[in-house]
Amino acid sequence: MQIEAYFGNLKRASETVARLKAAGFNKVYMDINDHYNEDLNVDTNLAGAEGAPSLAGLTLRSAAHAVDMSKSPLAAASPMASGYGRFEEIADVNCKVIVEVEEGKAEEARQLLRQEGGELKDPNIARPRIIDDADLLDAVIDNISKNI
């Protein structure tokens, strides 16, 4: 069974991984809190080509083909595009720790994660993806244009 805990900073998550390993949990790892995993590829994409029609496409949703170039500014606005900003402005959850445990040790792992400041419930707000929301933005702009 896998248990996930969400953390606001990399240092705290790293310390938690070390503490879990010291407690005997061997299958522990940390990952970035990324919302676009299903649309990533391992290819080297060329900026402006189909795999990355914009500079943001080099890091964000790199496997999404046929992205409308007019929506590129929306992708570039995401802090995930550069890697320098916080990844979740509201929940402030930048990384997560994943522990693989046997059923009998699950509660011990959960307790350790809580003690280290981990949030066991997924704090990410249910929000539409920025690029998918571009259609909504187009509709709003059209509506404004009609009423001017």
C-alpha cells in the first residue's frame, strides 16, 4: 500500500524521508507535486516544434501535441513552467513523500508523516488545467468584445 503526504518545502520533505528510512521504511521517496504527469514525455523537445510549440511547452505538458499557440501566454503564466516559483499558490504544496508499506505498518508511517508536518489528505484544490481553461478565456474575451 502507498501512503502519500504533502509538504510545503523540500527541506522538510527530505528530512521526513530520512526519518522514515531510519525507522525501517525502505521504500520511501520524494516527488515534486506536479499536476501534469500524464502529458510528459522523455524526448528532447525543440522549442517551436510540435512537442513544444512555446518555451513553456519545454517543461509543461511536453507530450501534448497540437496546442493552440494563441494560448501560450496562459501556459507561460504557470509557475510550473519555469520551476522557480511556488507550484501551488493557494495550497502551497510543493512536494510529496510517498511511502510503500505493508498493511500492519501503515498507521506507524502515517503517524510519522503527521509528526513531520505532512498533510495526508490531498490539499490540492480541484482546479481546471490552465491550458484547458483557455477555451473559457476565449469565451470571456468574446463576451467582452460583444458588449463593448
